[in-house]
Amino acid sequence: MTQKKLEKEAMRVLKETSRTFYIPITLLKRELKLTVGSAYLCMRAIDEIEDHEEMAPEIKADLLRQTRDLLMSENTFAKQTYETMVQPYEAELPEVTLRLADWLEICPEGIQRSVRNYTAEMADGMADWVEKDWEIHTKEDLDDYTYYVAGLVGVMLSDIWKWYDNTETDYDLAIGFGRGLQAVNILRNQHEDFAERGVRFIPDDWTREDVFAYADENLAKADAYLEDIETRNIRLFCKIPLGLAKSTLKTMLKGHEKMTRTEVETLVEEIKEEE
């Protein structure tokens, strides 16, 4: 497959897998769009293994750790080895996971090692949480879980901004940004997660209001994170998921599950006009 065809395929799969990130990624300049798009798809590939509703936990953990080892290898990512590893599960796993090697292929060489390292760390942390059966009892548990599934995305993006044009951002604030977005997802999917997976990503003594407060606290860190960013293209990328998260919180407080497509489109246009 040609590079151009592969890039087009990546954007198609991205659109099919992420409502929140597809729009801001497409607004990035070409080099950043390819880099952030491929990096997001790599992490989404891992996430789909961890999230799988029917796959046995021991298989999930094994796949995640084998993938971690391949990503951490000093050599070029072993595409054939990975494809052989996932082949027995190709009927169960989505395209984004089966094609992890393709997403790495379009990631620029200068930042690919960073993307591989963070994706490997995510895979390792997710394997641990699969084995714990996602039992979250304390705020420390929640912080650990949200670090691996979302905070790492923020840290990886900070590395990408640094590589792209030397934009310096605070890594602790980047983790908070990711945690805030994940807290919104937890609130939005709370009933579905419990009904379909028997999982409750909320500490034992917390109410739903406590999760709202956790989301607000971390989204405030996202606001502080943005203050360090001068590059308009990067700032716009960050403001869209942040704006959607804040508006989703308001929507849920009014008793609705999520924003309508029209509300999302209107908000995105407003953010673009502000920039």
C-alpha cells in the first residue's frame, strides 16, 4: 500500500473510532495531522483490547503485554510478528487494533520512538487493570486508572508539540487534561459500563457529584495547560476536546446523556472563530 493510501486509510479509521478527536485532528497542518492521527490510532488500538467486552481477561492481558514488548523493542516494529499474534482474534478485534503496525508506519521517524514508548506504557498499565478487574476503591485507584487510559495521551501529545516546534508544556497539567476528559467519559458511560461490563469506575465512597468535581478539577488543569501554548494550530486542537468536555458536563447536569450532533458542530465553529 502506498504512503498516500495508508494516510487516507488512517483518517477513515480515525473517523470511525473517535467522535471527539477526529474533528480537531483534521484541522491540524499536514505533518501534525499525520503525527497526532497515527499516535492516537496506536493508543486506540491498545484501548480496544482492554475494552473488549467478550474476550477473556487472561487473553487481553497477554495480548497487551506481548504488544508492549514489541513496541519496546530497539528494532523496527515487528509487523509480521504482531499480525501473527492477533490473527487468532481477528474476528473479535476491530480494524484499528489489527492494523497497529500501519499506524506506526505513517508516524514520522523523529517522534515514532516516543509514540511507541508511551503506547507500550499504556499497554502495560491496562494489562494490570484487566487483571485487577477494574476494581476502583479509592481516589488513588482512579488516578492510576485515568493516568494509563488518558493521562498518557496528554503526555504523549506534549512530546509531539515539543518535537514539532519546541512548544513547552507542563506534563502534570497534561495528565490532568487527560484525566478530565476521561472523567467526563466515566460519567457519560456510567450506567452502560455497569450494565454491559459490570464495572464501576468510581471510588467506593464517592457519589456522582464527586466525579463531577473530579472532572472539574482536572479540566481546570487543562485550562492552565493551554496557557503555555502559543502555536494557534496546537491551541485550536486542544480547545476543541476541552470545550466539548465542558459542554458535555453541562448537558449531563441538565439531565441529558450527551450533546446533539448540531450542538457539537455549533460549538466547534464557535471555537474556530475564537482562534
